[in-house]
Amino acid sequence: MQANVIRTSLIALRVLIIVLGCIWVVSAINSDNPNGPVESLVNLNLYTGAVCVLAILGFGVYHFAQKLVSNPKRAMGTLIGFVVFFVAGLIAWALADTTVTPAMVASGAIVTEQDVKIADASIQFIYILGILALVSILVVEGKSILKNWI
């Protein structure tokens, strides 16, 4: 039963992301404003990012609560994952640049320092999560190799 709920939720999330992409394509094609597609793409990215963060938090909280009831020791792993996720986000936000370059406003679009900070923090966040994933893979595989070697 639980697997069906998770599977159905993930299918619904995929469909929502596909629908948001279709809405962007339609709005980009029908836009009279030359900056319209770019602005709608930025909005689509923000909405999709919000949906993904909500899904991560929702599934994480659900699994944390489930593990907390059945096996409290395993719940700590989920809690550590949440903490690492939020710390990575805070680091990315702190490292984000707010410089608006002439290339960003060359098309006539209004670009604020806050827009640049959000975009730069998102990129930094992806880099940090990628590095953390790579390090965790190397640690797990390194432990496995050492365990089999010794």
C-alpha cells in the first residue's frame, strides 16, 4: 500500500512538472513581448524548484516520521540528511553573488540584485550537492574496497 502511494505521488509530481513545461512553451510561442519567454522561463524555473523542494521536504518528513515510529536509530540518518541539505542551502546563499552585469540588462530586461542572488545561489547549491554526492560515493566505495581488501 505504501509503495503505491509513493509511486502515485511521484507520477503526479512528474505530470505537474511536464504541465509546467508545456505552459511555458505555449506562453513562449504566444508572447508578443520579446522578453516574455525569458520571464516565463524564470517563473517556470522558480515554480518547478518550489515543487521539487516541497516534494523533497514532504517525502523526507514522511519517511522521517515513519522511521521514528518503527526504528528511531534509523531516523537519525534522515535527520542528518535534512541538516546537510539545509546547511548546503545556507552556504550556497552566503556564497551567492549579487552583481548585475551589463550583459544581464543588455536586452532591456529588469534584473535586480535579488534575482541574481537567487540564480547564483541555485547554481552554487547544485554544485555543493553534486560535490557532496561525489564525496559520499567515494567514501562508501572506499570503505567497501578497504573492507574487502583487509
